[in-house]
Amino acid sequence: MGETLFIRLGSQAESRIHWLIKTNGQEDIIASGELPNAGELTQLTEKSTTRDVVVFVPASDIAIKRLKVPGSSQRATRAAAPYMLEEMLAQDVEEMCFAFSETKQDDQGHNCFVAALERKQLDTWLQWLAEAEIFSKVLIPDALALPVEPNISSAVMLGEQVLIRLGEWQVMSFEANAWPVVANYFQGLSEDSQVINAYSALSEVPADLTIEYLPEDLPLAILANNHSRKFNLLQGEFQVKEKRSADTVNWLWVAGIACLALVLNFGLKGAELYSLSSQQAVIETEIIEKYKTVFPETKRVRISTVRSQLRQKLAEVGDSDDVAGFLALLVKLEPALASVPEIKPQTLKFDGKRQEVRMQTIAKDYQYFEKLKVAFEKAGLAVNLGAQNNQGDQISGSFSITDTSSKGRS
């Protein structure tokens, strides 16, 4: 059973950051704490390497709106939504980014559910995480992670802010000292809507407002136990590709890992053989340069974390028990592929049980598929060439490849 690290970022770099670790599917908290500012996120780097990471961001920085948008298709309504919001937003539409919920039309006829935020703010949050080498595929507005029930609002105080969720796509987020003003808003609602489930103490409550105080818990634990990953701010150009699917692993990326593994292997062995500090420094510099070449998106590289980061990236290719066999097979594949440059690999999938690589490729002529098959067989590989399909000016074909020598040893 895996674990998840939950992080709630602040609006500004100097804002406090809350974090919590819990076991998936359970409510027990393993660890929790606070960081004084975004510069201290590196304290969570090691905690994030072996866990899923879910990041909450302040709903106060996000316009969460329900719209009635004319249009017969989802694509049309989403294209029109930003311009319908233009008068409600302080910034130009071009300076904003928009994330849409898959929520269907509600009882009031709203058919478009959108979260709009300043592109600069989203870039800032992502930069903090990148500089701390924390990888997350999910950013969720904090108030949207509160429990939701028909005709009942939920509220919690997180840091200096009060978060309220009034409905599936209705939230409020404000500074705690503004609560007396906001409380008057609830007095204007229908009687059935004047019930609030509060997970924190709320001061100056109007007499006609019903507050049901529930057992207090860590505010971040409330979000962690009730969040849904159905909505994610990281959409469109900000969407993070699934890193754990072998079907989508690009050939050049995989080859880069194989080369980097070899460089690290020789480099680390060299460091052990040559103990002089000057020689070790040269090797460490080379390792860092190679790492940045293969993973250019990495901002900072420290020699002390290279091995753990590589171990994580190798685990993303497949199960840990399969990695050694996978890389050994890649070493034999690479020369054969290089000998037939007309064949372009598109995807690779490694079956650890069969010790088999399945590769989808494209070329401009049928002859190159047979030529590559011969090259693989000369390298001591067993090859099954699948059907080739004509796709306009290109031809696609698949290969199933196993290492006959490794089967003989097993």
C-alpha cells in the first residue's frame, strides 16, 4: 500500500507551507509539518522521491466559476468561456490560463465549470517545485478538496485563511479577519443553505446561522481525506505526461537513460578506484554534465542526489526487477537500430515476465523492416516481425524482440 505526500503552497514565496504524509486508502497520518517559506521546499525533496505527490494551492488566487455558455459541443463552450469571463477578471485573458472540470450540466443550467488563474502565478508554483526537485502531476485548488454535501457547506481554517465549499463548484477563500463580513452572506441564503459543517472554530457567528462543529483535525488532513483527482489545474500546455507508462516512453529518452546508466556505472567505479580528490571532482563534474544533457529540464543537480534520482527514473520505466534485463536488451538493440536509420522507433514496451521488447516503428518503404529484422538476428536476438500497414506516405510496423542468449542462461 503506497503513501502520498500532500503539500499546500502559499500565494507568495514568504508564505508558510503545510505538508502531510498519509497511507493511501487510510486516514492515519504518518508525518506532518510546516515550512516557513517556499525556499525550504527542499526539505521535502527526499520525502517526495518514493511517494505520490498531490499539491494544493490557494483558491484565493483562482477564479472558480460556473457559466452558461451557448454551444453545441464541449470544445465550443470551452473556447468561448475565457471571453465570457473577461469582464470579471482583473487581468487580460491572454495573461490567464484556464482549467476545465468534466462536471456535467447542473440543476441551474450551468454547462461550463472553469478555474481561471494568472499564468505568472501558476509558473511560480511550478518553479518552486522544480527547484526543489519535487515532481507532481496534480495541482488542486484547496477549497475544492473540502467535503461536499447537498445544501450543506463545509469550512476549515488553514493558516490565516478560511476555506468554504458551498457546492460542487462553489467555493470561498478569504482572510480569517473577514469572516464577520462573509457570515452576512449566508444570512441572505435560503434556510436550507444556512448550515455549515465546520472543522475549525469560527468567531462571531450570526444567531440564525447553524454551525455544526465536527471533530477537529489537521486542516490539511481534511483536504487529503476528501480530495478528488478528477479536477487538475495542470491542463493543456501545463499537463504532465504520465511518466510511469512504458507504452509512452520515447526511444531517445530510454536510450538516454541507458547511456546515463553506463556513464554513471563507469564514473562511480572510477571514483572508487581513484581516491584523489582532484580526480574524483573531474568524474563528478562529468556525471553532472551528462545528467543535465539527458534531463535538460533539471535546474539544479547535486552529486549526492544523482543516484537516487536515476533510481527513480529507472523505476518509472518498469518494475525494479525488470530494469537490469531491460537495459541489457537495449544495449543489443541500439547497434542494430543505428544500422538501419530509415526505421524510426515510435514506442517501446518491455514485458518483464517474457523478457521481451515490443517496438512500434515507421519507415517509408517495406524493405527496411526486413533489413532491421536481419540486423536484430545478427545481434543474437529472436525477432517476430508483425504486420506492416500503409499510412499515407509512411508505413508502420511492429517488432517483438527477445534475447535468445539470456533465455539460454536461465
